[in-house]
Amino acid sequence: MHPLFIDTSRCETFHFDTLPKISNEYQCTDIYDDSLCKSSDSMDVEELSHTSVDSSFKLDSIFDVSVSCLQSYDDMKKNCEKMGLKFVDYSKDESLYEITENHAKAEHNLKSCSVKCLQSIEDLEKECEKFDLYFNNGKVYEVDMILQDKIIEGEKFYLVKWKNYELKYNTWEPEYHLTGCQELIFYYESIKRFSTRLTKNILVHFIRDLTTRKPYDVLSLAQLCNIINDDSEDCINMSNLKITELKMKARHVLQLSPVKLGKITNMLLELMRFSEKRKLVLLNLKEWEKELNSFNPAPYIEVENNVDLEKAPVDFQFIHDYMTKDIDICEEPVAFCNCDDCYKDKKSCCPLDSDAPFAYNKYRRLQLLPGYPVYECNKKCKCDKDCINRVVQNGQKVKVAIFRTSNGCGWGLKTLETIEKDQFVLEYLGEILTSEEAESRGNIYDYVGRSYLFDLDYGEENCKYTVDAGHFGNAAHFINHSCDPNLHVFAVWINQQDPQLPRLAFFAKKKINRGEELTFDYKMVKNHGRFDLQDSMLEERIPCKCNSRKCRNYLF
Ligand SMILES: C[S@@+](CC[C@H](N)C(=O)[O-])C[C@H]1O[C@@H](n2cnc3c(N)ncnc32)[C@H](O)[C@@H]1O
Ligand SMILES: [Zn+2]
Ligand SMILES: [Zn+2]
Ligand SMILES: [Zn+2]
């Protein structure tokens, strides 16, 4: 046990039968070492953090500061003993209130290091920082998952995912640190072996975890139901079932006869191994979902993979506006209106100098034919933000989800609400490149068989700029192609009025139902201006998997 410090001089002689309510429990452990989570080979035993779990340690953690001790010296000692804590009285020591480096290092193999504390949280935190100790304010570590194991110098270590901690906090722990999680270790060891006999314990653990762990692993649940249902006649598509139905069906496995269980044992063990991998995938995607929403002004974007073991894309970052390096975007409009009511005065409203008609109807739905430009009111116009001619600039309102497609198109984007025909959905954002830069990037994208380059050559002979959503973009990065799409793209000018630098906005081509995938035609019909995703230079064309009746068989 790593002792903190007990100021017995400040103890008052109060007696409590139970633990006092005002109690802070602090734990100090060596700071987590990231490298341990990433590589299983480079472990330095000396650097191991010595956290452990013991559910009996769950005291109410109160985040008050500076508690003076409410227990007598003897009570405190007894309580420490009860909890398996080493009680050290430093009151006679000069070093009272100090965690010396020696204290921390000498007590290396501690089971835990919690005592009632007499210092303020701030002081403690500072002390811990001084010695590179991880300060944990009253929290108890609980093992969530065992991910890997290895033996070093005859000692067994497990890679632990801690409950309520992100994956980056995973640590390697010697077996004796892990108390109260024998069932987890047993399960881990059992399904790892290919010769495992399927016991009731293993099955119960699997089903309990699968039917309670959130987010639910719909794929594993559906696969389990298919395994159970396999030889019955009503084999249905399980993934269409509601989660409660899936869970109910999954629990049936516990009622199967030994004969039936015997038949499906291998499939079940295989599924258990698969489901362990899926847990990590779902955790990884949840973390990504949180990250991409952290500065997102649009409605919360969900991430869903009910299909395979694909984790979050690693080389993609979310942005919320065009990104430019050397290109100067002038946000000073030269044309603007003076209307009292832009909808009533639409004949004299924006667009002023163009033949283009007014873009929206009174419900803010687009009323232009494909290819016509959209000129919205801008910051120099007299109207306010409620003007009917301000739609794209007010941002995305539709709730969408990035999801794993089941037809081999990788990630896709779907709507989580009904979208009306001509409704604005979202913009296509990315880095703005000059066409020369875009060409060299295009070669790389061709190499990996994907394209994210959108040429801004609206109605122009020569394309000056291209939007690259490959590494930086918004949810539109994930929109797949369809030869019969439900979105189409329009060029929109707001504060920036350079004809070569429009914004790209997707509007609904038709009514789109909740849950439908959003798609656009990567090669749109060029009537009022050329406008599409850049051609692939690949010798082999990319076969189209849009599955529509109008499919042209190739993307480009
Ligand atoms: C703009 S990205 C769309 C997002 C992509 N699916 C992903 O996983 O990141 C374009 C790429 O997606 C794939 N893709 C999109 N639509 C497709 C379709 N209809 N058929 C086949 N592949 C498609 C192709 O690899 C294409 O180059
Ligand atoms: Zn206006
Ligand atoms: Zn205006
Ligand atoms: Zn197609």
C-alpha cells in the first residue's frame, strides 16, 4: 500500500460506527504510460501503474475539499485495516504533508493506496504532480475488459481496458493486481483456447455482456440469433429486428438442449471471439463520435457500424468551414440588397446583377432548376438573419449518421430524419486547392481508389480551384455515389462573391425518408455548368455498387 499521510494532530476524537459521510478517498498511482497500450512488446515492468480494483472499496466519493478528520486515531487505524490499507502515522515525522519520492517508489507493489485524507484536493494534486504520480480524485478503477496477455519473466500480465476510461488509458497489469474480476479473466482465457469446452459459465457471461453492454453490438446479437435459428424454417433477417427483440432471442441460447448446443458450440465460440473484437471497434467508434462532435455546430452526428470490424478513419479530420492555406478568400461582398422584406421585394433582392431567379420559396425550399446559381443575402444586406434568402449560411439542420454500408461501399451517410424535397441538407467542405495542387493529390487518390476532389469549375472553361475533402472535411466526405441519387449540389455565393469560389450545397432532389442513405451523382449532368467530382485517372474504372435501376455500372 502506498500511504498518503495522516495528520493525527488534527484528529478530533469523534467516534463513528460506520464510515463518516465526509470522507475523501484518494488514490495515487504512477502516471499512465501510453506506450504500454500501444505496443505489447515494449513493456517495462518497473513502469507499471499499480492500480487495481476491489469493489469493496466503493465509498461515496465526495468532491469537497479540505476535510478535517472526523475519526479518532484508533478508528481510523481500524478502518484502514478493514479495507486492507496500510496505516502509517507520519505525525511524528518532519515530512508530514509530503509524499516523498521514496514513499512513492518504495511502495511499488501496492494493492491500493487509499486512506482518509486530511489535505485539500488542490494540495494533494500538487504533491502528486511533483512526483509524477497520477492523482485520482476518489475514483476506484474497475476492469472493463481484458484485451491481451503475456508472460514476462514467468509472470503473467494482462492488458486492461478500464471502465469509464478511454482506450488510450489501457495498461498492462500483473495478474495479482486484478482482484474481483476472476470471471473476466476466466472468460478471456477460456475463449482464447481453441480446445475450450463450452460451459454454462462461459455462455452466461457472454450472453449477459452481449445483452447489457452499451452501445449494443447489433451485429453480434444478430449473428447469435442466426446461429440459434439456423436449422429452423423461419430464418429471418435478424439485423432488421429491434434491439429488445434481438436481446430476447439471444437469451434463448441459455434454454437450448445440450444436443443443440453441442451442434453449435464451435460457431458460438467463434462468435464470442468475434464479439470481443467488436467491443473494441464500438469503443473506438464511440470515442471518434465524441471527438468529431466536440466543436460541431451542426446537430449531433452519430456513428454506426453494424457490419464489420472497421474502426474510425485515421487520416481524416472534421472541419466546419472551408480550409485555405495560400488562397485569399475575400469576405467583402460587392453586391447586396436594400430590401425591407426580401421575400416581398424578391425582384430587387439578391441576386442583384445576375439573371438568376430568387433561390427559395416561402418555406425556404430551393426553387431553382439544377445548374442555376444561388445568391443568398449577405452581411451587407439590410435584412436580418431570419431573411428567407439565408438558408445555407444558417447551417446544417438535418440530423445525420455516418454508417458502415453493407454493400461494400465503405462508410456512407444517412439521414436520421425525414427530409422534404428541395430542403437544404449540408455543404461539401474541404481544403481549397489550386488546380495544380489538386492534380498531384488526385494521383494519390487514384492510387488508393478513392476520390474526394470537387472541382469548382462552375460555368468556367478553366478550373481555378478544387475542394479536397480527403483529409479535412465535414460529414459530406462520407456521401457515396448513386446513379439515381437523392441529393444534388448547387453553387452558392454568400459573403464571398468570387465566381470561381462558390460554396457547394446539397439539396434534396426528392423526399428522403428517415434512415435512407444520402447519395449524389459524382458525374452530374452538365447543363448550366460543369460540376462534379474529379475524374479518376485510374486505368481500371471503379464499378458502381449503387444498385439503382438507372445504374451506369461505373462511378467515373
Ligand atoms: C467520397 S468517398 C465516399 C465515402 C467512402 N465510402 C468512405 O468509406 O470513406 C468516395 C469513394 O467511396 C466509394 N464509393 C462511393 N460510392 C460508390 C458506389 N456507388 N459504388 C462503389 N463504390 C463507391 C469509392 O471508393 C469512392 O471512391
Ligand atoms: Zn435578405
Ligand atoms: Zn440581400
Ligand atoms: Zn450506379
